[in-house]
Amino acid sequence: MMPNLVDDPQALPDLGVAGLQLRPLRVDDAGAWYAYLRENVVTRHTSWQLDGPADLVRLIHAYARPMESHCMRLAIVASDDGLAGTIGLNEISIPARRAEIAYDIAPQYWRRGIATRACASVTAWALQQLGFARIQATVLDTNQASVGVLERCGFEREGLLRHYRQVRGEPRDFWMYARTCPQQERAAASPRKT
């Protein structure tokens, strides 16, 4: 089964967190998103490097077309529609049935389990509803908070990718984590040999 990815997903997963929900990112989210992504405490363990909200506007336009851009991102919003964070899939490969999960949470929402709930919900949705076989994550080797999120969500550490990505001009090491669809789903999705 090939992943079922559409440009405007209607049935988004439930986060299971009172007062928070997922919705597609909108251009008017760029300012709030940039406001917390420019904080060193948020980005010091990531490869984010932005010059301003306009960089995010370009990304938001790309995220709205996942079949073309090979990435999608959703807003995590509070009941007042304020941006609490984002979560999505990068480096989507339909033929390989693989994508990379990525997320960020605004500091005022930290330590509430939101990243873990969002990661678990979107990963399950991607594997069970969208038809991906593998959801992976690359995590800067110093990002212990994200390592904890992934491990609580059932991701397994596969290895260290040395000098995998440039982080503010320096090659840095990243851990590779992954979750795959259950064995019986993989067997059903693969062609049978006769």
C-alpha cells in the first residue's frame, strides 16, 4: 500500500490533550512561530537557522503542497487558536513509504507532555492511516529532551550519524531513531512471492 498523502488533509489525528488540536499551518502563523524559534533556548539543540518570518512563510506554502514539496507541517493550537507548536513530516519518500518526523513547541507550553502526545498521535496516523512503513527522526546528539520524546513514543535508536547536518556552520552528529509499522501490516502491504 502506497502512502495516501493529500495536499489538504481533512481527518487529522486527535492529540488527546484538552484544549489543544491540530490544524494546517497558515501564513498568519509565521509571526508567532518565528517569535519562539528565534529563542536560543528553543533552537540550540536543532538545525533551525532563520533570517525572519518570511523564511517561515515560504516553508508554510511548501507544507501546503506535500506531494510536490515532500514535506508537511501542522499547527498545534490552543482553544484561542494561538500557536503552541508545530509537528510534521519532512523528507517524505512515497516510493520508500518513509518520512521524517519533526516538531517544536513554544516554551510556554513545555513540560506538559505536548511534544510526546503530538509525536505519538502523528506517528500513529502516518503509519496506520496514511500508509507509511517507516517514520524516522534525526536528533542532534545534545538534544536530550527530544530523545526522551522519541523513546516515550516507541522510537528505537538505530545509530549515530556523524557530521550528518550543518548546525550554524558546524558539522554535527545526529542520532537516527525510527518506528515502523507492525510486522503484520508490513507483510500485508508487500507483494507475495509464489
